[in-house]
Amino acid sequence: MYFYFVRHGTTINNQNHTFNGGGVDPVLTGFGQAEAQKLGHYLQEVHFDACFSSPLKRAYETAQLVLKENKQAQPAIKILPALTEMDLGDWDGVSITQLNGAPQIENYFHKPDLFDGHSLHAESYHDLQRRGYRALEQIIKSASGKKNVLIASHGLLLTTLLKSLNGTDLRDIRKDGLVATSSVTIFESKDGTEFKLKDWALKPAE
């Protein structure tokens, strides 16, 4: 089974450097839509047997745009709440620069294993990692017997889950940044327990 993990296209919050967690729901910008369409064109020959998306509009629209470009039969998009972006609590929708020097900001960006999300009514990276694994378990169970599965989600959730699958310790999850918007990371698994990275954060050339 091949898993195609796609991060949503650019939103206004991404452009404005505003915290874009699970508590805010902006749509894609025109540029973000074009990114997603370009990725869909790149993946147009892949026959997706199943598709799962976060319930947030930016991820769901990205899944729609990717599938619209596909030359094969298009599966229905199944909403999976566990694929929602990390809940950033009090920070959601706030400008990143406005929070410079705030307690936990250093941990959020550079020491994820020490980030105390609960102090700002948010998830911790430990919470997010567990939820990402739970989402993957649900997908594997639902898509049993399928070959190619498309999964549309978010930067923090995907980076945490995918780096964990690839053996990265939680404390190093934020090194090298997040997977890019409208990029696809592909893993293969033959048994649903061991995962082999095939391609990381592929993004069609501009």
C-alpha cells in the first residue's frame, strides 16, 4: 500500500505569518489553489483507491483540486477529524511576530518535546504525535486492500507524523522545517506496521 501525504495549499494565514492551527479555518488563496492544481497534475496518472482529508476547508479543497486533475476514477473524499491541524489554543489566528518572546515560543519552534501546549489551551507535540498515529491506524483499517491512498492534512501534523514514521525523535521534529505547502510525501507499507519512505515533500517546479 502506498500513502500519498499531501499538505494543503497556501492560505492567507500562511502568507501573513499567522498561527494557522486547528482552531482557524481559512480557505486557500488563489496561489494556494494553483499550487494544489499543479500537484494534482503531477499526480494525474496515480490511480487513487481511497482519499482521506482533514475536515478543515484548506485541506479538503486541496484534496478536491488534486483529484480533479486526476485522469483516473476519483474516490470519494472521507473526512477524518484526527487529521485536523494541531490545536494551537490561545495562539491560533495570532501574528507570529506578536508572540516573540512569549513563554513556550522557543519550545514550540525549537524544542518540541518540551513544548507545554496545555499552558495555552493547546495540544502538545506528544498529543499531536499520538493523534497522528491514531489517524493513520484509522486510515489503514478503512483502506484495507487498497493500493494508493491520498491523505490531505496540515504542516504540523504531517511533519510530526511522517518524521516519526521515518525514525526521527520528537525533539528533532522541527529541524529542517515543515513539509512544504502543496507537497506530497510518499510512504510504502506492506503490513501497516512498517513504513518505508519513498519520496519526501515532493513539489512540482514553479
